[in-house]
Amino acid sequence: MDDITRGMLSSSVTAFGTIYLTLALLLTSFRVGLYALLPNLVPVAIYYGALGLTGTPLNLSTSLIRAITLGIAVDDTVHYFSRFALEARRLGDERRATLSTLRSVIRPVTFTTLGLCLGFLALTASELRSQVEFGILSAFTMAVALLLELTLSPTICASIRLVTLWDLLTLDLGHEPQRTIPLFEGLTKRQARIFALMSTSIQLPAGQRLIAEGDKGGEMYIVIDDELVASIDRKGKRVEFTRMKRGDLVGEIALFNEVRSADVDVIQDARVLRFGDADLLRMHLRYPQIAASVYANLNRILAKRVKNTLETLR
């Protein structure tokens, strides 16, 4: 019994440590990796609690339940969070992505777990007490894991913006974004990509109006590719006052006063990153070092723009 207990303790520490590192790597955040570990950690804790509550002895048979449940729960967690990351990138909204992910996974996960639970409950027909205990506890623990996967995981996903390792590897921000985009100055290439993935990438066709003067809006844009032009209409005459290329900020005034000060039109097919206060807040909570650099760069860019405007007025 002592050997079984020591073996379960050491294997649990190793298993949870390995799973945590895997999830942290997948989600590119040690903090979010810890959150994602909870749907796997809680069912195992409840399993041990059920052993003590029912007085079921820990033996060679029941000691296998933790490993079986953990393996299935981790598989469901990886599938859920990976699918959520894809839906969040596609929809640009965490809550909508959570609902879409639930609709996608709830049926296969539920039917799979139901089949496993029924299979383990078949062991209750055995004449061996150890097999009966194994079947009941296995079915109970897997049911708990399913319940947490469909409640705790969506709760976590609805409150955070996920960036996966695959997103980081496949995102294209052009050549050396940390050097060619002023807002990313001082960041590494990986950090610049994380910021981009926490924002929303938008493809704009030539001729489209991105911003209209006088409209309300609390977002700003970074030009990634091609060119945009800012202009105003004065007495029926179009007055162009700036063109924005790769790395330039667009609509930064509305980020603070929520009113657009000019029209911005797309000259050629362009690609921009859109972000607002909510994105900056998420960045501050998840990646404070990146957020601090972005805030400092934003202040420097705005101060330089004010200085140039004052010099022009003089």
C-alpha cells in the first residue's frame, strides 16, 4: 500500500507537470496554461475525495482510474482549447467563439464519455468487488470530467484571448515587424506576433473606406501592408493631408475621444491590425511586459505627431 501511494504521488506530480508545460507551450502562456490545467486537475481531486468518502481502499485496481481519467480529460482539453483558439481568430469575439466551440464539441465529447461510462459500468456485473469498485469510480470520475469540460473550460475561454503556438508560427507580419513597425519597437519578433494575435487582422480591398469623419469608434489600426490615405471634405472639396504606409497608426485619436477626425480610404488592397481598449486591457493582464512597451511606444508616437502638428502650425 505504501509503494502504491508513493508511486501515485510521484506519477501525479510528473503527469501534471508535463501536462502543464504542454498546455503552456500550446497556449503560449504559463498563466493560461495553469487555467487550462484546472479541468484536468479537479476531476482527479474529486476522485481521491470519493475514495475517502466511500471508504474504498486504494489498491492496484483503483489506482489505475486516475491515469485513465487524466488521459481522456487532457485529450478533451487540448481539443477544446485548440478549437476555441481557431474560432476566436475567425469570429474575433471570445463569447461567440465559446458558444461556437461548445456547439462543435458537445456532441462528440458527450457521446464518447457516455460510451466509456457505460462500458465501465458493465464491470458492476462482476463478482469481484475490486472490479465493481473500479467500474463505478471510473464512470463517476469521467462524468465529473465531462461536466467540468463543458462548464469550467467555457468559463475560462470566455474571459481570455488565446494565442496558440501554431498561431505564432503561421502568422505573417512581414519582414522584421519589431524593426519596421514603430509600435513594436523594443519587442521581440515573438512578442510582436503575440500582440498581433491579441488584435484583429483585417483585409481591406482597394477603394473601401475604413474610417468616416465624425463617426464614433474606440479602435485604432496599424497598417501592415500597402497604403491608405486620410482626407477631409471641406466645402465639397477633398483635402488630402497624409498617406499611411506600413507601420503607421490610423484612427488613434478616436481611441481616446471616440470621434473620427477624418476619412481614411484604402488605395491598394491592404491589411491592418485593429485593436482597442479591451484588447489593450487583455494584453496588460496576460502580457504586462508587452503591454508596457506598447504603451510607451504609443505615447512616443503620439507625442511626435503632436510636435509635428505644432511645427506645421507655426
